[in-house]
Amino acid sequence: MTQMIDVILVDENDTPVGKAEKLDAHVRGLLHRAFSVFLYNEKGELLLQQRAQSKYHSPGLWANTCCGHPYLNEENEEAATRRLFEELGARAPLSYRGHVRYELALADGLIEHELTHIFEGVVEAKDFAMSLNPDEIMEITWMTPEAIRAHARARPEIYAKWFLFYLDHHYEKIFGPAPISLAS
């Protein structure tokens, strides 16, 4: 059952303009604040998650390490750290890479219209302790961004639409060595 959570509605400059219930924001396609976390291991492989079948959108699809929405009056990095623990039972130092904006039609008439703040971190895979939340994640794997992109081109139906968008439109900005431009 989906928890009733409000998301922060924003304008094109990420200025808060109100709030809406999360599901309603996705039904109506309202622009709201979100975040995505990308954790890499020492080999440069990204930790991917397969979303739980119980998720109200994109169930069973592969995506980046974790993502979500900040609570009202919660800083983006604080929200990313919180969600990393809620989904993976893990903690890791995160760095801000900037943001991207997108509007994507999902299954069941839902719309992802998000200004998403991107965070990344690097962990030692052998020492990285996790306890996956089965309500959030079915499975994880580590893959290089190049291998992910090749696999996603061959099997796009198994990946979340926002993750495909990142791969297709923001590959260098998100997966490359330079920080993302805030003007993206």
C-alpha cells in the first residue's frame, strides 16, 4: 500500500511553489523535486537495483541505486542519505552532481515530471554492508555504465524510463567525470 506522502512542487528554477500528494503529482504530471543516487564501487561499477513488484509504478524494472523525493523542509542530500538507508539499509558519503529535468509518460497513465538532484558516491564493494528492503528492492547488481548502456539498448523494456532517459540524454553528465551543469 502506497504511503500518503507530499512532494515539493517547484518551478523551472527549483523554487518551491507548493506541495501535492505524491501519487496525485504523478497522475497530474506536476513538476516536483526528486533525487537520484548513483553508488559506484572501486572498479567503477554502478550499483543497480531491480524495483520491487509492489511498487506503484515501474515495478520489477532496473534503475539506478536509489531515488525518491525529499520530505517538506528536508534538504536534498539529507533525503538522498535517508532513502539510501531506507532502501538498501546502507550508508555512504554522497557528492552532489547537479540536476536534470524530465517529463516522461509511465505505464498506467502516470507521468514523471521531475527536477531531479543527482548524488553519487564511491564505496568499497567488499566492505559495503547492505540490508535490502524487500518492499523496495528485489535484486541488485553491479555493472559498468558502458555495460549498462549496451544492455539497456538491447533490452530497454527491463529498465525504468527515467534511467533510460539518463542513459540516452545525460550519459556524460551523470556517468562521466565532470559534474553536471546546473543549466541542464
